[in-house]
Amino acid sequence: MAMQEVIGGEEAVYRGHAGVRDYIRDMDEAFADAELDYTDVRDLGDRILATGVMRARGRSSGAVIESPVAALVDANDDNKAIRVLTYLNHEEALGAAGLEK
């Protein structure tokens, strides 16, 4: 997930329920406060694209960041998320969704 880049790491892949727990743990360890403000959510049928801004404060450093953020969510027939891709660039997320940049 692209969020790892925000905290100075490399992109990571989280899989399954355990992966979701690991992702939440990693974000909690990295940030004292974090807010995702998705201002544009698009229903693309079996996918959803949400774009907005992430505001956060580092747990150790206290540094405040503000970054563009996007999530492209693929859903199954039961409308349950089966894959979530995150981006720190709206244009890249739009391209991944097959939309014009």
C-alpha cells in the first residue's frame, strides 16, 4: 500500500484479515493522529474510487503531514471489498481506475 511511503518505508502488501490487522497496527504505530478526508467518491460498478487528503501527525517525530490520497476498492458480488489499492497521487489513481487524468 502506498501509505507506507508516507512514513518513509517501501510499499507493502497486506493480505487477508491478518493483513488488515497488520496495516492498522502499522498505521497506529506511525501516527499519533490521522484523518482521511475523502471528498470525491465514485461508484464505478464493481469498483469504487475515493480521492481526498490525508492529514496526520507522526507518533515519534510529531511532524505534521498533509498528502493527497486515493483508494481504489474492488468488490465481489456480495459488495464486500476484495482488494484495496491506495495511492498518494490522484492522477495515478484515476489512471488505475481507467478514468481520464
